[in-house]
Amino acid sequence: MLKIDAHVHITPPGIINNWEKYAKKERYFSLLLNSKAASAKNSKFVTAEEVVYEIEKNNFDKAVVFGFAFCDLGLCRYVNDYVIEKIKEFPEKLIGFAVVPAGRKSSDEIERCYNAGLKGVGELFPQGQGINLDDQKQMQPIANTCKDLNIPLLLHANEPVGHYYPGKTSVSLGQIETFVSDNPGLKIILAHFGGGLLFYETMKEIKKKFCNVYYDTAASPFLYDSRIYRVIKALGLHEKIIFGSDFPLLPAERYIPDIEAANFSNDEKLLIFSSNILKILP
């Protein structure tokens, strides 16, 4: 069975070795590092080479990798260049996505990265990057370019209830719904089970509206118990679930027991581990 980890963060060594400098310039980057700042170099960052080692160790075939989505376009270009370099170095192992900030110049950067071999955009952090999903004018350069190039857009989403953690934002499920409504035809991946939006696919209007929306599993061991996969199976949502570990936050091996416990068929597991992500890549 082909297995792809579709949510993996990689970081250029230049940022790893000087992360404090970049944290001073980027508030959201600093926020995500703040809880473990003393050991951030060891616990928060990995290079492309470390990802290749990790996926092979866990019997995965490929990983979708991307850099941190900064507010500064120059920093986004810097991490995108690193991703471009590494997908060329490891073409059989790595698939690259591009990160961009809000603004009209984002479309130029998406096109540059697409022409260099990247296959999607994300993971973007709406609140962390000052992106307003309700503002159709602000979102058009990103959304329209992704639609024109037929590439998916991966967005951070989080549940509106429960405990606080660094990176949990106030972006509402309603704002995400508005963005989906404003952009029919755009292939969207909502990270972290869409903050629970996948459960609303039992509503006929949401199921219809969200026909091009997918949900990744990133960070699920921190957020949900194993029953979520049994619910997904019962609701028939396995055709919209994409496996993603959020490595280096969590290794892929942490997810496997919960997925196996749901008793998915081999065909259903194939959808989750590779077919769903492959069918929306260009």
C-alpha cells in the first residue's frame, strides 16, 4: 500500500540555527515556539534529510513538505526555495507545497513555485498571517491562482472549544464556510480535521458546498481519542480524509494504532494514506 504523509514541516538550517532572530520579527512564529523555547531547536525543527529518514523508518513512501508560513514575503520565498531545492534532491520521496502571505504579490510567488515543481499551497495560518478568510478581495490572489493552476490549498483550522494551546486561533468555522462558499471549484485541505467541520458534512447543504474540501489528520492524538476514526468510517467520510502527521510535532507512528482500531478496509485505508491526496494534486 502506497503511504504518504501529507502534512510535514521542514525548515532551512539557516533558520534552525538562528530561530531567535526570526522569532523577534514574526509574532506567530514566536508564539508557536514560546512554550518550549529553551529546546525549540531540538523539538520544533527538522530538515528535509531528517524527514526522508523518518518516513523510511515508518514505512512511508513519500511526504508532502512545506516551510513555515511567515507574514514576510521574503521569508516565505526563502523557505520555498529550500523546499524547491529538496524536492529536486529527493524527487521520489518529497512533494513540495509553497507558503505565501496575504497580498496581491502572493499570486506571483505561487506561480513561481508551481513552475519550479511545487504542487500546492500551505499550510497557511489565517490569523497568524493576518489573513481574513471573510475578505474575498484579500483572498482572491491566493484562491484564484490555486484554481487556475488546479492545485490544492492547505489551511490551518482548529476546534472552537476545549483547551488553549499555542497556535489555537479564533478563526471561526463560519469564516471557513464563507471562504469555501466564495471559492467553488477550489480544492481545499483543512488541517486538523477542519476544527471539527467534518462532522457538519452530515448536513446536506454543507456536504454539497464542501464537495472539494478534504480534512487531514494532523495532531489528532492531541485533540481526539481513537473513536474519531470509527465515526469517520460510520459517516462514510474516508473519501475525504488525508493522512498527515504534523511532523516534527508528532511522528506518523503515533497515528497508526488508532486508524487500525477503526477496522477500515484495505481500500478505505488506501484512500486515507494516499489516494485522496494524489487525486487532488496536479
